[in-house]
Amino acid sequence: MAENEKKVILACTVCSNRNYRSDKNTTNQSERLEIRKFCRECGAHTLHRETK
């Protein structure tokens, strides 16, 4: 892992289930990471956002 990368946890915006982990390059992206991923709780592809 490079010095400008940070590990983040992604949470579903619908049910708030924290079910994904990812890396984020802090030099290229200063705002929160948002990715559409599959949530097992909801049973659908939903928007997942980086948590604090």
C-alpha cells in the first residue's frame, strides 16, 4: 500500500449495512467515495458511501 492510499469502509445508503472495504487514493480524490455495489441485506445493487 502506497503512502497516499487510505483504507475505507463502504456502507449501504439504504440499510446502513457496512459490508465492503476498499482503498482510496487521497491525492486524486479528496471527497467521499461512492460506488454502486450489491447489498446482501437489500438484495439489490445500491449506492455505497465511504463512512467516517
